[in-house]
Amino acid sequence: MLQRLFNVRRDELAPVLLSAAFFFCVLTALMVLRPAREALGMQRGIEELRWLFIGTALVTMLVNPVFGLMVARFRRLQFITATYAFFGASLLGFYALLVLAPAAVGVISGQVFYVWFSVFNLFTTMVFWALMADRFSVEQAKRFFALIAVGGTVGAIFGPMLAAVLARPLGTAALLPIAAGFLALAIVFAWAVVRTRTERRDDPDAPPAVDEREVIGGSAWEGFRAVFQSRYLMGIAGFIVIMTIMATFIYFTRLQMVAALGDDLDLRTTWFARIDLITQATTLVLQAVVAGHLMKRFGVHIVLMLLPLTAILGFLGLAIVGSLAVLIAFEAAFRAVQRALTRPARETLFTVVSREDKYKSKAFIDTFIYRGGDVIGAQTEGLLAKLGFGLAGLASVAIPLALVWAALGLWLGRAQNRSKELQTT
């Protein structure tokens, strides 16, 4: 029954469930804080957020060589543990500031938290998926990366629920130590995922064994250079840039509509939490049952084209009927396809690259390149708004870009298949 419904054999169930629990903790920690991030970031208006995106991109660029140095010098579990421990300690530091020195908290500290959270968001999810690409084989990734992502979706639902329930009675600050606790649990599950290896010796889908005492080595900047030396990695980077531009268009459209609801911090936090809850809830069935079968039957290249097609339909809908209800429906569909189908399919692309690229190049792509797309999207959306183009003008830019995006997804999926065939011959 497990294999028929979820494409998972009984002997594979333990690492899959542990990975899902790991992702649950990571996404709960992120999503319990995301509504507060949005509310704090809006304190000086939406226009200020466009500059915060630039600040976030610069910070991720500075953090990348530090992470690359850790990957080069430490064993896998050591740099994974250090990453989550650092962000957990940072959360406790922010909490101490909010509780012990509330007078020092203002617009500037809110902007610092916004940038820090954006970096935290990217690195914690990047490290999780890098470990998944390193832990499982190409065929395993196609079969149950989407199922593992269910754990993240449940966490993404649970986090906003906690925020919506606790933000008003306890205050926004109380959410920080809660998130730190979930990051501590994530470290425990990361160790369990690595230590639990139950593949059969005759399993053709099993990934190669990894010596946990082995250090990846190389230089701190190797991941940066590798991206620009490989058409495949450049293709992944381009796919992510376009995806983040689209997501940023949706993001700022949502901020503008929610800004009209009022200026109260806790009210905005609650509303952002409710929107996140609605949009996340639509992904569960796709992840649990549909995604794994789609990738196995139709291939990664077809699955990667689904999100661009969703974007085309969604921006057409916004151009015709520009309401908050239509936006929420579009965002729900976009996020559902992105997290249930596109994210697992995109992460399988890294299963055919070297271990060094899985951590270093992936870190550069999933952080700096990702935030670079945010900056481009934010500035483009702001320019269109200043020119008075409105939602119709936004759609006129987004739809042609989505067509290029779909073609790139098709090429990446086929390139992955070619790389896999070369590795097996």
C-alpha cells in the first residue's frame, strides 16, 4: 500500500519519516516568525521593503563564503549543526533585546530583524534540501522528495496557527524562543536522518555510502566559481531567478492589499498568519499523493513547467479581476504548486552534481541568486507601480517571462536525465 500510494517501500519508510519530521521543525520555526517579519518590515511603508531586499541580498553574499569555509573545513553533521545552532542563538538574542530593552526596539531594529530573518529563511531550508540531495539517490528523490515536503507543509500550517493564536495574548516577542526550540529539534532529526541507513544491499536506487568522517574540502569560493563554469548550474540559477521575480510580484501585490487593512502591528501579524494558513493548506494532497507519481511517470521536466503555467493563468486572472480574493486564490495555487511540485522537482536537480556543489554551489544559488531575483522583482514591480501600469502592466511583464521560465524548466529536466545516464554508464 505504501508503494502504491506514496512510492515508498517499507525499508525506506524510516529515513523518509525522519526527514519529514526534520522539515516540519524547520518550517514551523520559519513560519511562526514570518507574520512578525512581514509586520515589522512594513513599519516604514512598502517602499522601504524594496531597499530591505537589496540589504538582504548583500548580507547573503557576505555570509556565503563563511558557510563555504565551514563546508570545506568541517564534517557534514558539524556544519549542519553549527548553522542551525547559530540561528537558534540569534533568535534568543533578539528575544532578550525585546524583553530586556524594549525601549531600544524601533524601526531600525525591525529592519535588522527583517533582513536577518530573510537570511535565516534561506539558509535553514537550503541546508535541509542539500542534505536531502546528499542523502538520497536520483530515483529516490523523484519518488519521495514531495512526500518529505509534506512535513514542511504541516510545519508551515502549524507555524502560522501558533502565531495567530499566540501573537495577541503573549505578544510577538514570545514567538522567537518557540522558533528556537523547533530549530533545536531540527538538529536532532538531522543527526537521525544521517545515522539511519536502511537500504538493501541489492537496491539499485540506493545512494552511495558516505563516510561521515570525511571533509568535503575545497575553497570557500568554490561554489561561486562552479556556478559560472557549468551551464547546468547556471540553468538552475536562471530558473530560480525567474521564480523569485514572480513570487516577489505576488508578494508586493499582497502587501499593498493588506496595508489597507490598518496600521496595528498585531493585527497585521494575525492577518499575515491567516493568509499563510490558507495558502499552505492547499498543498497537502498534492505533496502526499500526486507529486511523486507525476515525477516518476512524466519526468522532472514536465513538473518544472507546471509553476510557470500557473503563473501565466494567475496573472491573467489578476489583470482581469484585481481583488484580494483573487490574489489569495492565485497565491494559494502558486504556493501549492511551488512547494508541492516545483520545489521537490527542483531539488532533484542537485542529486546529479558533486557533493561539493550540493552544498557550496547550492548555497550560492539558493541564497544570493535567490535574493538577487527578489531585488530584481521588487525594483521592477516598484517601477511599474510608479509608472502607473497597475496589475495589467504587471501581467504584461510576468507572462512573457513565464514562457521563458517554462522553456528553461523543460531544458533542465532533460539535462538532468542526460547527466544521470552518463553517471550510470
